[in-house]
Amino acid sequence: MASHRPFAAARWRSNAPRAVGCALFLLVAAGARAQDAKAPATPAPETREPARFVADPITDGAIISLSLGFGALSELVLTTGEIVPQQPQRSSRLLAIDRLALRKHEDSAGPTSSYGALAALLYAVVDPIASGYRDGSRAGLVDAVLYAEALALTWAATNMAKLTVRRPRPRAYQEQERLYELYGEENAPSITETDTALSFFSGHTALVAAVTSTATYLAFARSPDTLRPWITLIAGTALTAFVGIQRVRAGAHFPTDVISAAMAGTGIGLLVPHLHRDDTMDEPALWIGWIEDESGGGGGTLTVSGAM
């Protein structure tokens, strides 16, 4: 037993900073919530009124259930092994940035990225509870619907991309190179595991990006004149980048996979709360107009205005 202690201690030291980094996101976000709770109940005259959000049980219920259903069924299909994976090509065909992912991989990076995804999921549970405590039960319930919808849509979009593209993972490229060396290029056996061709795009990164984008949107809308939205933005961006880098280090995805995932997750995470904003405001969310030139020259000016 004594001979295993140095190894366990070294492994703990290598994983501890990453685990602490994931926990830091939750602590910082909680600190931002605490700061909002200490804010004066009566805002200053120049303080903007927080935005309101609405949810429809039928529409949102249908979107969430359909997205979850597709995500769950496609996940089951991916685990059966019935889908024949696409075989990796020569690594020279990869983009230069993606060839970086073919370097030595770290086994500890995979579990660490999962910690980051779990931290984001935990925040998606805690944040609606905090909103309900601070802004009322209705706000908390609506926030819960927004997070659930963003996560469900992200899961469905991720699995749809994986089923459609079937891009081999970096580890599949390395495995094929090893088979070529053992059997020769013509006699090398094919790679048959379905999971080896699910690189595009990263589900972990997309999930974290969706949660943190929704959290950032709600923070700017609900507490526009406080430090909370900026803390949420910085912490969410850092956590998304951290998870994406760890997925590349683990050999599970290429850099373009995590970049695409961050873009998809961010887009969904911003679009969902934006479409749920209360439209009973004095000014339209976005107004585009054309002001003609009074001089009669036929020209004019394009105007764009918005309300946040």
C-alpha cells in the first residue's frame, strides 16, 4: 500500500488545479449573485429597469420534449455500434491547426473536461433557484425553462452534427497510423468503433458554451448596472475555453471541433433567452428605418436602433 501513495499524491496534484478552476466558476458566479442581493432595493433614477422574460408551456414544452427525445434516441443509436465509422485519411490533409491535436495526449484531460461540464450543469440548476429567491418564483421558473431549452437544443444539434459529419477523432488518426506500421497500408484492418468518428463537434464544449451564454444574457438583462454580468461573462468564457482545450488535450477533438462547438453553443445560448424577452416594452428590441434626404437628391440615411 505504501508504494502507491507517491503515485496517488502526484496524480492528485496534477488534477487539483483543474478541479479548482471548475469550482472557481461556481464560486465567482455565486459571489456575483451575493453582490446583487446586497444592492439597494430602490434603484437610482438613471438605473435601467431589468428586462422581463416569458415562457409558453405548450411551445417551450414541445421544443424541450422534441429536442430531448431526439437527443436521447440518437445517443442510443450511437451506442449500438450499427453506424460504421468513417476511416481517417492521411493526417497531411488536416488543417494546420488541427494537426496540433495529433501530439501526445493526456489521459487526465478527459475527466477534467467533464468536471467543467458538470460545473456548468450545476450552475444551470442553481441560477434559476437564485433568480426565484431574488426576483420571485415566476422569474425562477422562466429561467429554468430557458436553461432546459438551451441545453436540450444544444444536445440535439450536437448529435445531429455527429451523425451527419462522422469526423474521425484525433485518436483514430493515431490508431490508424499504428495499424499501418504493423500491417501495412493495404492490409491494415479498418477501425470499427462508432465513437472514433464522433469528433465534430465537441458536446462538452457546446454544452458549457450554451449554459454560460444563457447565464451571461440573463445577467446583463436582469442586472444591467452591476458587476454581475461582467463577472459572468469572464468566468463563462474562461470555463468554455478551458473545457475546449482539455478536450483537445485528451485527443477527443480537433481545435476546429471545439471552436465550432463554442460557436453553436453560444448561438443557442443567446438565441433562446432573446426569443423569450417580454415584447410589451415601450421601444422595439430592434428597429431599422430609412430617412430620406430632404434636399431632394434621392439619397437617405439608414438608421438602426435597439433596446436592451
